[in-house]
Amino acid sequence: IGVLKANRIADLVNGKFEKPVTPLMVPDNVNTFEVTTNPTVTQRPDGKYYMMYKSRKSNVGNMTFWMAKSDKPDGPFKMVGEVFTSAEMACEDPCMWYDKKRKRFYAAVKYFSNSKKLVPQFGALALITSVDGHHWHPATHPLISFRELKMRDGKKIELAHLERPFVVTDKNGQPLALFAAASINEPTKNNVDHPAFDYNTFNVCFRLK
């Protein structure tokens, strides 16, 4: 996991950024193996920062989630413990935020297990939560969305993929919108340079009630 630093979004877009040589996080081959990816960073109530990220168990084992902390958003980060490491709670693509009204952390994730312990469907989007950022569990209503689209006419379209959830919040951590990447069919089974519509990827936005 690396980081880019820029003074403004415009600078970042135009290539005016700093890229530290040292990564923020690498596999330690004790708890995390093969990869450290899918980072999500949010500010804690005390002004410091948490980073949740994905790794794997050894020998291409199941996906695992870990938490690290830092005084600054650009690090250095130090691992503080696991979030989920069991195969039945395997997830990826976390998007974490702190809800100032409810005084707890939340993360939208993609479920990567057939155990149905978190939500009923492999590949569905789920919601997990924590009061302190260290101890995580399924939210009271953990299912964000099945791997499907509901059309205005009531028709449902099953999706091959629904992933990379991203929650937009206001300054108090109240969710305003949730976006995700989707595809109706498996993109790799079509012409990857000129995919047909049903095999292409697109973004979806969920209405929040």
C-alpha cells in the first residue's frame, strides 16, 4: 500500500504530487501474506487515523482484514490488530467512515464467502461496524445489497460483480450516497478491448433512506 500527497485535487490530477519511497504497509509474513491492498482511511474522533486493509492467509488462503493506526493520514501506519480473519467472514473492498452522530465506525464491504454468516449471498455488499475501531461485527442490518439491480419497472437483473463500494458522507459522517462498480456478465469472457454492453463495467449509485 502506498500513498500520494498533493496540496490540491487539481495538483493531483496534473501530476503535481509527492510519492514517498517507503510503502505505508507491506505483508509481514506473520499475520499478513502475499498482499496488502484495498486500503480505506478515516479520521478518528481524537484526530488520529485508522486504516483498514485487505491481506490473505498464507498459500493463497482466504482474504483477511486488518487495522492500522497513524497520527497522520499519510502515515507511518502501525498494525493494531485483526478485523476479520476467518474464511466464513472473508471480505474485500472496504470503505470505512466514522459516524459522529452514532459515535461509531462503519465500513461497507464486499462479502467473499459462501458461509452466509455475514449476509446470505457471496459477492453481496455488506455493512460492518465498530465502536472503538478495534472490535468489528456485522451491523444490525448488515445487508446493503444483493448482487443485483432493481429496475424501476420492478425487474431484477442479476450481476456477475458488485464491488468497490464507496460511501460519500457529510462532515458529520452521515452517508449521502453509496457508489459501487458492477457488471452484468463476467468481463473477462468477452472482448476486453471492445466489450459488449452486458460484459462491460459501470458504476451504480444506491438511494439511501
